[in-house]
Amino acid sequence: MLYAISLFFIVFGFIDNSRANNLQVLLDHVNDIQLYNHRYWFILVHYQTNIFGNVESLIDDPDFFLAADGKINPRSELEATIGLFFNGTLDPSDPKICQFIARYTWLKEQLKTVHSSLPEYECHISNVKAKSATLAFPTYFMNNPASMFGHTLLIIETEYPNKLLNHAVNYAAQTDTTNGFLFAFNGIFGLFDGYYSILPYYKKIQEYSDINQRDIWEYQLNLTEPELKRMVLHIRELEKISSHYFFFSENCSYNLLFLLESARPDLHLTDAFGPFVLPVDTIKAVKSAGLVEKIVYRPSKATTIKHKYNNLTKTEIKLAHEFITGKQDINRLLKSKIAHERKVRINDYVIAFIQYRFVKRKLSRCDYQKVLLQALKVRSKLGQVSQDFYTIKPPVSPDHVHATRRMNIGTGFHDSQLFHEFSYRFAFSDLIDTDYEKDLGIQIELGRTTLRYDTDDHQLQLTSFAIADIVSLVPYDENFGSFSWKASFGLSQKKIAGNKESLAGQIATGAGLSFYNPFLGLYYSFIETEFNLGAGLNNDSYLLGGGLSVGLLKNLSPWWKIHGRAKLMAYGFRDNYQEQQYSLFQNFRITKNNQLNFSISAFNRLDQFENEFLLSWYYFF
């Protein structure tokens, strides 16, 4: 008996020593070759070198790390991972196998030449057979601050023949506030947690296209099946893992680049960006890396409805809305003398519009089902039409617009005084831009800094600094309403007594309407308010005013655009103080990233009339 007990401890002691020896062999090998500095290990743990030269993971969730200092120590994290998988004691049902399945798969490949009998583990995600992947870009949605810059998500196509049933991999902030200021503050300073999530693609289509009126561009990627498998394994590791979400850096688009790098590690996509990352920039980077093999445009419900609406006459639109509201029975359309093609167009518009109204919760389920059922019955009797019956011409794709950062150098005259001007902004469009749709006015300028040098007094001055300057001009129509709005805050020069100007803090807002006419262009009007704060303004150091502005945007050609604007503001400062501004801007697109801008402006400030001419070269990079 004593002999048996001794033998038991000898055998198991030998096994433990053997495990320890095997593990030590692996650890010695990875340290000899410095596997912890391998690029793929940095990709899997999202390590980056910060501005101080230190390595740190962008993942903030402690559950993502096995070592206590794993967030900042690639070597410790690698040794802890090897210890988990290759010490010979891990139970095959342990959830950590799936939690770190991409690491295990890669390490097994790297270490198979060192040890011939490494432990074998399986995870159900390994059985997912990804066929292809697509990077989707829902376009800008100006009425939601989180969606102004667009968004990206990754579509994983599997064995499903219907693409809408495939998987959408999304990275987004988990928000719990409806306060606009808190939303912006938390997003800018990383106070939201961001999570990767996997949903059916059709749900994201409903969210972006059907509800939020956003067109979607799909960039089909040329990843191979082994590359797709590596990416799927890494996606599994990131499920339910959180990181601090930053609107302008570690955002929805930047963090998806790690997934593409996990598939093809020689891409180096994440290294291409500085402190500011916009979704459209990541799309361009992916395309420049040679990943894109096909581009598909998916118009939103709103775009489709507008297209059908614009193909109807005023009489047909009136008749369609009588069917929609129940004033007339839609079955009467079959017996009318209207041409067959026109009947189809009217009926299809009715179906599309009531579906949209139901999704937006502007129509009860009972009314929706009643009208839709009758419209579908009528449609079945009208028969099929050709596939190009409602062909929508795609707008300029996001990857073809100019770069997001811009600097401009200009020379001009203020009255008779010569000046030179320099300006820079890091994002990304203004109203005079020729690259965006002619029936929409999009202005999102962040960090716009303008310096002016006067040649007479030889002084260099900061004339304005816009932290944010945003304008949304969405033409009003009876289907969608679509009010226009504007908001800006930053620093601006204000006229004071003695023909002097003073730099003051400024917050300005406006609400109004815009309309589009194919001949006239896009015209708008705003009711505006403005608040200025600065020691040089008056005894109270503030200036509060309100007024009206009107303007017209017109594309004279694909490369020439004009913007005329008039603005009248009245302030409670120096009795009956008013400002009048009249401006005409002309923008000429020379190349994709080079433009010439010429502006003429006239001002009436403190009953003093001034004029200004400015010629500027815009360079986007």
C-alpha cells in the first residue's frame, strides 16, 4: 500500500514537472524571438504607441486582459495567454477558450514547431464559414449629432442567400443621455463606453435607411476565406468588451480597422491616422489599401420616396395623398383614364409612403394595414414593370470627395487696405463645397482658425476661431417636413467704437426653411440669435442680438458653385445698433483637392460702410 501511494505521487509529480518544463520551453522560445513584439500580437490586443512613446492597448475593459498589467505590457499579456492555454490543465469546456480564441489559434500556429503536441481546443465560432465581407457606410444625417459624420459597419456574409440576413458588426457608444451638451461633452472626452455588437444586417438597414433617411454605400472587400476566418475569430474575442469611445479618434470607424488588420495584418490601416479620424477617411484608407473590389449604392427609403414623388405631376401627387388619407378608394385608380404607366407610379408612391409613415410611427397599425392591403391588391392587378423603372442615379460616392482637412491662403482688400489671410480646419465641408449634392446644404467645420496680416499696420491677428460651425439645409417638402438649422460657437471679431474690432466669444443659432428649385437652386431663410461675450464690447462685456438671414446656393456647373447671402442683425448695444452683411461667394473646383474661392462682401457696422474682396486657394489634405 505504501508503495502504491509513493508511486502515485512520483507519477503525478513527474507529470506536473513535465507540464512545467513544456510551458517553460514555450516561454523561453517566445522571449528569445520576442514574439510579444510581433505585429499580429499588437493587432489582437489593440496595442498602439502613445504620444509619450509607451505601448498601451486601446481596449479599456479589464476582462480583455489575462495579466494584471496586460494593458500596457505586451510581454506579460503574451506570457499569461500562453500560461492559460498551454499549461496542460485547461478544461475543454472553459469559457476562456472562446473568449480568447483568436489568440489561441495564432499562438498554436506560431508554436507548433517548438512543441509537437500542443493542447487542442474548439470553439463554436470556428464553425462559422464566412464567404465575404463588406464595409458599409451610412451617409451623413444632420439631424443627429452622433451621425453628422456618417458611420461605418462591417457586414459578414455567410451561407445565407439573402444578404439582409447576414451579420452586421458594429462599434458604437452606449449612450444614456438625451441632453445635447452632455452628449457632446461625453463623446469628445471619452466618457461613453463603446461596444462591439453583432446584429442581423436587416436591422441596421431599418435603423439607418428606413428610419434615419440615410443612404448606404457598400464597399465589398476582397478578403480570402482564411483571412475572413481570422477576422471572425477576433470579432468573437471583442464581444461584450468595452473601450472608451471618442467621437473624433477611437470611434465607430477607427476601431473597425483592427478587424480588417486581424484579417490581413500587412494593411497597417490604424497607423495612418493621427488624433482625428472621420468615417469617410477610413473608407478612403480601405480603398487606397486595395481592399475594395466593388461598390454598391443602397438608397434610403426617403431617397426612394422622393424619387417616386418627383416623377409625379402635381395632380397625381394630390390624387395619391387622397388615397393615402382615405378620402378616395384606391381601387378607383384601376378604372380611371390615367395611362397605365402613370397608374403604376401613383400606386407605388402610395405604398412606399405609407410604409415610411408607419415606420416613423405617424400612422396607426390599423390604418396602415387597411390602406396597404388595398394598395397591394391594386398593384398586383397593374402587373410588373421593367427593373429600371425607378432607377436612381447614385450621387458622388464618399470615397471620391476631397480630403477632410483644409488650409487656405488668400489675398484681398478691406476697403483699400491690403491683407493676407491664412486659415485651417480639420473637418470637413462648407456650403460652397462642390462635392456634395446640389439639393442639400451641408456645412460641418471644426477647428476653423483664421489669421489675417494687415500690410499697413504690419499686424498679424486672429480674426476667428470656430470650435464648431454647422449648417443643415434640407429642402422642405410635404412628405418629410425637414426644417433647416444652424449652430456655431467659437471666437469672432466684433466692431466697436473708434473703428476698432474686438475678439469675443460667440454662440450663434438659427432655425429656418430651405427649398430647392432645379432652375433657381437651393434657397433658404433663417431666424437667428447671437450671443457675444468679451471685455472689449461694452460696459457689460456682452452683446445679445437677433435677426434674419437669407441665401441662395446654385451649382452653375459641376466645378463652379455660387452662394449669395444677406444678413441683418439687431443688438441691444449702443442704442439701435445694427449690422448688415451682403456677400457673394464663388467656388471653382480645379482638382479634387484644390479649389479657388472668390468672395465679395459689403458691411454696414456702427453706421460705417465697408467692403471686402478676397481671393483664396483651398488645399485639402
